[in-house]
Amino acid sequence: MYLLAGSRPTPVLAVPIANHDDNQHTADENLRLQNLWDAIEVYATILATFGNDRSAWTTAIR
């Protein structure tokens, strides 16, 4: 995350979507489809809330 945010004044937000047993980066990696659908809703809400309104970031950070 430092490489993305370390030298920039822009806030960075990471929202994990993986299930706890996803075997990330292995041959049998998996992701539950419901996690994907939920993540789409979460990211859409984040972008709709913070996308164009810089003052919303200041409020959320406090």
C-alpha cells in the first residue's frame, strides 16, 4: 500500500473481498460468488460516496 499512497496526497482505501479459506495465489485458489457480488455493492457505495466529493473523505477520516 505504501507504493500506492506513500508519495501521494490522495487517500487510499483497501477493502478485502476474499473468503478466509480462499487459498489465495495457489493452484486451487477460489472466491465465493456472493463475496464478489457483495464487493461490487461495497465498492459502488464507496465510489458513489467519495468519488467526486473531497469533503466526504475528511468527514470519514475523522
